[in-house]
Amino acid sequence: MSEENPSGWAIGWAAFAAFMLMLAGAMQFLAGLSALLNDEYFVVGDDYAFKLDVTGWGWIHVVIGIVVFCCGMGVLKGHVLGRTVGVLAASVSLLANFLWLPYQPVWSTVLIAVCVAVIWALTAHGRDITAV
């Protein structure tokens, strides 16, 4: 296939990345909001290497969630900046969720998997959504 005529699969992967960015951003925002609203809900052992107040983690997740969600909207509209910042934001989100693992292991693992899928889809098929 030529670059002017991407396959439906390529366009689908790009749209998948956009929707997953928006979903990951919303999930990240909710994780941060729950940490802000009830910081006593999260418990972690004393020997955790990355000690930060749960409220601090909450603000980090809220900001990352907003940025990731906005990147998803940018990718859906076909903006190059949305794709570029989307890959960077998904990478930062992946790192933040790795550090958040002791607080919410299942939630963080799901978000890490979503971020990996988004990074792959944006780097492999990100520009194909502009063909729609």
C-alpha cells in the first residue's frame, strides 16, 4: 500500500490509540481524584523506595490524566503535536503508574498495558488517522 492510501487496519489502530489515550487519561484522572478525596484509602508499606505523600501522587495523576486526555483528542483530530505529545505523555503515564504499583497494583498494571499499546499504535500508525 502507498503512503497516500493507508489500510483500514492502520486507520483503526490510530483511532484505537486516540480513544485509549482518552480512556487512560480519564482513568488516570480518577485515580488521582480518589487519592485527593480520600488519601487514607491507599496504604503502602514503610519500606517503599519512592516515598511521596498520597496527596502529591494524586495531583501528579490528575495533571497527567488531563494532559493524556487532551492528547487523545488531538490524535483523534489528526494533529501532529497531539501524536508527539501523546507518545511522551503515555510514556510519563507509564512511568508514573509503575511508581504507583504499591498503592494500586491491578489498576496500575492495566494502565501500564494501555500505555504500551498506545505508544505502539501511535508510533506505528499515528499519521494514518489523517487519511480519514
